[in-house]
Amino acid sequence: MRSTNILGTTYRFTNNHELPVNRPLIIVTNHQSMYDISPIIWYLRKHHTKFVSKKELGKGIPSVSFNLVHGGSALIDRNDGKSALKEIGKLGNYIEKHNRSAVIFPEGTRSRDGHPKPFKPMGLKMLLKNAPSALVVPISINNSWKLVRYGQFPMGLGAKISFDVQQPIENQGNLDELISQIEASVTSGVNSFK
């Protein structure tokens, strides 16, 4: 994060809610770039975040790949839905048992222009089923896409990246209704023109 400050990038993480450390959390957020990851890890570090990530990230990226493979995250094959759901289910069981948090980006891939994509609900539904006591924490991310608007190089200058924690939501059991509520909460805070 700090290395991007050279480019004039600033980070703002707003959380007006007391998030418990003695129960599992399912953190649900929109996805704009790889620069969404580090701030979530840093600002939510006391919640021991684990990620649902594509398996390709498990190889060849210094530090990132090691942490994904050995840190308890779910590495999924996006071309094999059955095995992907199985891995996400294992992550749900893990956070339920150990009071950890799982981060999922239900859009399935990042938005290249900041506009949210529709949620693909199956992975999120599997997490909710396997971690029924988890508190759902919607987060809205703005402007991280501006760092990579030209690709990896040159990087964008002066991006004002914000993370806004929305009202946490209890899982009352109706998963379809809950997922719609989560999606509405996440997208309500996304404004790609800030």
C-alpha cells in the first residue's frame, strides 16, 4: 500500500461498526483491482482474513502465492464449479470452527471501470451455508480500478481509494433474500465517479 503513495494514491477505510472478533465474519465486497486485497488484509488484520481466490494466484507471485497456499485461503478452479464449491465449503467450515473471516468477491472477476457487476451467488451461498453463525460484512470499494486503468504500466496517478464498511447483516436463514440484501448494500456505496 505504502509504495503506491509515491503515485499520489491515498487510502481511506471507514468503519463505523464494532466488528466482533469472537465469531466468524463473511466479508463481501465488490472487486476493482488487485489493490483491493492489501488494504482489506491490513485494516481487518485482527479478524485473520482468508480469501476465495482463483488457483492461478497460488503460483509465482512473491509473498501473495505463499500466503494464499499456506494461510488457509480457498484456491478455486473457475472452470470446475463442483470442486470450486467444495473448496469454498471447506473455507466456510474452517471460519465457523476457528472464528476467522472469509473475504469473497461475488462478482467473480474485477470491474475494469468501477461499475459493479452482478453477483454470482453460488460461492457466497456455499460460505453462508457452511458458516451459519457468521456475521456478514458488506464493504464498498471505490477507485482502486484507477490504479490499473492502463494495465499494469503505467499505473494511474492520484487515485483516492476508499473502503466503506456497510451495516453488518445477520444470517437469518433465507439465503436468496440475504444475498440480494448484501448485493444491494455493497453496490449502494459504489460510486465510480468519486
